[in-house]
Amino acid sequence: MDKACWTSRSIVPGLLPWQFYGLAFVLGIVSFKHPIPAMAALGVVYLADYLLRDRMCRLPLLVFICCAVFGFGYASQRTPELPYETPEWAESRKPIMVRAVAERVEPRSSNRLRVVLGHIRCEVDGVEEILPGRMVLSIRHPRYRPSPGQDLEALLRVVPARGFGNPGGWDYGWYWQRQGVFWRAWPVGKASLQWGESPDDILWQLKARLRHAVAESVPETQGGAMVLALTTSDKSLLSSDTMNATRSAGLAHTLALSGLHVGFVAAMGFGLALLVGWIYPPLLLSIPRPKLAVLMAAPLVLGYAWLGQPSASLIRAATMFGFWGFLLLQGRGRVLMDGLFFALLTIVFVSPMSVFDLSLQMSVVAVAGIGLMYPHFRSLFLAGDSWPRQLVRWAIGIMCMSVCANIALLPLVSWYFGTMSPNILLNLVWLPVLGFVVMPLGLAGMFLTVFPWTQFIGGIFLGWAAQGADGLLVLLHTAGNAGLMPVFAVLRPLWPEMLGCAVLLIVAVSIVRSSRRVPVELAAIGFLLLVFPHISVMVADTRDQVQLTMLDVGLGQALVVSLPGGHRWLVDGGGGSRTFDLGEAVVAPALTYGRPPRLDGVFMTHPDVDHSHGLPFIFDRFQVGEFYTNGMMPRGRTGERMRKALARKHLSPQPLVAKAVVKLTDNAVFEVVHPNPQFKSGKANERSLVMRMVWKGSPLALLPGDVEKAGIDTILQEGSDIRAEALVLPHHGSRSSLDPRLYEAVSSQTVLCSNGYLNRYGFPHPEVARAAGGGVLTTSRYGQVKCRWDGNGYTVQSFYP
């Protein structure tokens, strides 16, 4: 290949040929899970090279294809295979005796512990069998913290690791499978956990000692908990309120050790290099300051990566730093992009499934965005050597790097989280204080507390670090309460939109970096990819059809009614806990997948947590027109969150009673069947809203909430017309709602049940399934279930075949 092909003027925005081949290899790995999007992206990458590179320098298509095929084959060979079938004892949720070895110990927020176990042997009815793969054990409020390599004997309830079956949702099952984890387990009583002797691991003991020293020295505040998390990766002292506040502000990544923190530690090395150069200037004659900074930062980065468990994200970040440092020591230019690609290909070759890891994706995209866009912002900075000008340049530089990273990450963040947090000004304060005050003081204090003669000074440093972190949290809460930290729910882009956005970004960077004409064809392809999904959605909304979608939210309920014209109504919002909100994790992503965060209205059939806990997030982030209830509101934390969200959106709950009719569109209504104003019951289940969906005079579906026998008996005695083509089983198929007369009165063709995979209640009860006519479509078996009515009849689709 001609030498000119390797010069900066002839390459596609900063990428060399081997880097394009590396992208093809990575896309080949991605195609193992997402074949169509990966192949489309491969075609766009080749097309960009073909259109933007000089004719004599274009890369061979055959090599592109071979790299992608190799990536696909490599991923196929390195992907852990799931067990063929679930054991009978797991399906019955029978506790079993398990003997295993701890491989990873991960402290979680709200004093939880997650332990990844390997070498699993279980005893069932006196017979020992070996379980394939790994197991993740969840422990709340642990009394003892084991170390890797420690044996465990415990009575556990074990189920297969599985996620929620909704299109476009986060695949929890795949998340665990690619790590070789096939099982999830919970202890049957904390006393059942019997840990063996801790292995004689000097390094782990030193790490545990450092963690204990920090935990004993930091004040009992959330700032102290932040210092513990940032120095040792132990988030067990962080409360759910702190985690929710940082997540809402788009700052949760600052508490999960990653490349950002490695960058802070590397900056400390650069600061040490400046200090050494100031103290002994002749050293800079033999070792230039950039190389000295690498040498000073290397042990700090390695030590920090070791302290953080080590987590996979820290290992990857340390690998990237290692390549950047190596190139700097060699006197190479183009350090950022070349080092990024070297590190990416090394990481992917060692662990191909890490391509699907969110932290790696975000790290690579953020660094690439900074590398491609940041140089063009530097010309905007103020010149001069005075301290005020340098301070202004430094502040603008941090803001510009944040802008570059956020622009590049926008499609990825929108897809994964469905939110946008434009809190760049907060980053201008939060990131410098965190990186250059809290972390240096915390790390220095941690090491000083190890030695008796410096323990007092270490405690002072840790106290100062905690005060700085507490100050950040005060700023965070103050800004949040003042409404200065808006977080917007956004449309989650479909894969063509993400690809189109990437193409247009390439075009924009090419325009800035090259004086040559940018091909109109490439810009047109990006534009079409960006707008085509919207056109297809608008076309679908014009069809004369109605859809009832039962989302897979585990043991809870969330139903979506979609009507012509893009009108959507939500019935219930799923459940959750203090640390896991199904509204945020499942319902909102399903609603915003290819569509804006907008609902005509919400119905809450009753206030039980498994139906209401996910609704506060929906009210807080979505545009909601109306809110209907059975006259009851949830209590406790869920009720408090809901009242605040409703007040912010100026929404008032409207109670419904029997014989009320709610107009959904001109041709569709909900007929309220229950509760009657005269119905007397203190149970929320019995007072559930029971509604029938009617479209153009045809009864489509009966949605009975969690109504039980007393409420069902009242409905039948009143002689209400409840015929419908689809029936959602009341109370998830519980025997407390069993009444064969109900199924006979409805005379449905399809019976749906939102239960939850291997739920602890055994829903739906076998008697209920038999009485309902069998063939119940459960979310535990079929995932999301969608019923569609149009001019051609009635069809049912499910996520799992």
C-alpha cells in the first residue's frame, strides 16, 4: 500500500487501516447476538472507508468480511453454553444443600453482598450432582464477608438466571450468561451459610485491612460512604437515596469505579511529575515531563485497579492506560486513538463477550468522542499564561471534554437508560472536586491509616475527603430540590437510528477535519437511517388496530393499551423494592422503545406494591394526561414518591366506580365493572378496578386487577356483561381468585397471566389454570404477550416462542 495512504490527510477521521479491520472483527463478535444490526454497521463502516478514502488507498472488501467472519467464529467458540433444561428441584423452588467456592465478592449498596460461586456441587435427596457454570448468591445485611477462594456450604434456594422477556429491554439472562453464570441463589436463613477457612492470601488480607481501616476512620455520613466506595469499591454503606439521587442527576457512573477514576489517579501521577520537576528540574533533561508522568502514574493506576476488587471495568481502564503509556514512552503521537484501539482489541481478544459489557462500550465511545471532537474545541480557549486565564482554560477544558463525551454517548445512553441528563454545569463542580480533592485525600488517608504512627493523620485526611463528598451531596440535593437538575425521559432509539447518528457524526467530523468534499451519499444514508424508524412508527400508528400488551415484569402487572393514532394507556406499573424499580428498569424502557415518553393516561387498579411501585417513575419522567384509581392510594415509600411526582406534574387521581365509562379514543372505551360504591371490603385486592376494553362496540379484553372471590361474586350477582375475547387472570392466577363462573361468563378465547418466573407462590395455581380452560399464556413462560385486533381478526404474539 502506498505510504501516502497512512498519512493523516488520507485517512478517515483519524483511523488507520488496521483499526478499520479491528472494527470489523468487533462487529463480527457483536453479530453473534445481534446479526442484522452488526452486519448493517459493518456495511456502513466499509462504505465510509470507500467514500472517504483516496481511490488507491481503499481497503479490500474481502479482508473486511474475513475479519468479521473470524470475529463471529471466535465469539461462537468462547460463549458459555446454557444447560439444556431446568432441574425439577429448581422449578419447584426446593431448597437444596450447596457446596461451592467463592470466586468474586462484590459489596453492593444498602448493605448487600453479591458472591459469585464456582465449582458448584448440590445435594438433592441424598444424591450429589455438579451444576454447570457459576452461581450468583445474593445476601442482605451479611454478618460475615468471605474472601475469594473460600469454601461455602449452605442451604440455598436456587433458580436459573433469567431476565425479563420484553423486546428491546435489558437482557439480564444474557448479562449473566456471558459471564458463565447460569444460576441465582438466596440463603434459606442466614444461619445456613457456613464458610470454610479463609485462604492464606496475603494480598487479599492486605486489601481487607485497608478496607477495614477506611470503614473505621470515615465519619458515618453518606460522604464517608462515598469515600469508602471510591477508595475500595465497597458501596455497602451507600443508601438507596444516595444512589437514586446520583442516578437521577446522571452521576451514578462517578460512584462505580471505571475509567473515569483511573483517569483521576493518572492525573495524580501527572501532578507528582510536576512536583518532582519543580523540586529537581535537571531530571526533566533526561526524562521529559510526559514520560515522567507515565512512570509516576503507572504504580498508582496498578494499585488502584488492584484495590477495586479488581473489577472488570478497572482492569480494562488500566489496560487502556498501559497502552497509552507505552506509546508515550515510545515517543509516539496519536496516543489517544491508537492506544484506545490497541486496548480494545486486546480486551476483546482475551474476553470476546466483554463487547456486550456496558462499561466497556461507554468507555470506548466516550474516549473516541473526546479524541475525535475535543481538538476542535481547543481553539476556543482563552490564550495566555496568567493564573486567571489558565484557571478559565482549565474549567472550559473540563466542560468541553464532558460535552464531547456526552455527545458521543447520547445514542448509547438513550438506548440503555431512556434518559438524558444535561447537567454539564454540575459536572464542572462535581468532577474536579471528586477527582482532585476527595479521591487524593481518600487514597492518601487510606494508606496513612495502616501504620499506627500515621493513623491519626490518615483519619484527618479521610475526614476531609468525607466533608468534601458531603458537600457534593448537599450541592446535589439542593440543586435537585430547586429543580436545577432536570432529567428527561427520551425516546429509546432503534438500532437504525443509532447507526444513522454515528454516520452523521462521522460526516460532521470529516467536514471539520478535511478540506475535501464530503460525499453526499454518506450523509444521505445517515439521514435515512435516522428518520426511517420514525416513518415506520407513524405508518403503524395510522393502522386501524388495537393492541393489548402484557409486559413481563415478574410477579406484578403492567399492561399497555395501544390505539390508532399513537394513543397509549398504561394499566399498572409493576413492582420492585428500595433498590430495584421495575418502572425504571422495565416498564419505562418498554414504553420508550422507538416511541416518545408520552401516555394518554394511567390506570392503577389498586395500590398494592406489585402494581403501583413502578408508577412514580412513570409519572416523574413521562408526559401523562390522566390518572385513574379505585379510590385508594399506596402507602409508605411508594405512596410518598407517587404523591411528590403527581404534585410536580399537577396530576390528581380520579377515582372510578362501577358503570363509569372512560373514553380512550373516539372508538375505544374502558367500561368499569367493579367496584360498586356499595361494595364493602377493606382489602385493596377486593376493591381492584375491573375494566372491560371495548372497541367499536366489540368487547376485547377484561382486566380484573387482583380482585378476589368476594369481588368476583359481587360482579356475577350484579349480572354485569363481562364477555371478552381475552381475559387477564385476576390476582396473577391465585387460588384466592378462583371462580369457574367468572371464566364461563367471560367466554374468552385467550387467557393471560402475569406471574413471574418460578414465583414463590406458584402462580398460576394448577386449579385456576384447569378451570380457565388450560393453555394460559404466562409471562414466566412466554415473556411479553401481545394481543392484536384489526380488520383481519385477532392474533396473539409472544416474546418467547
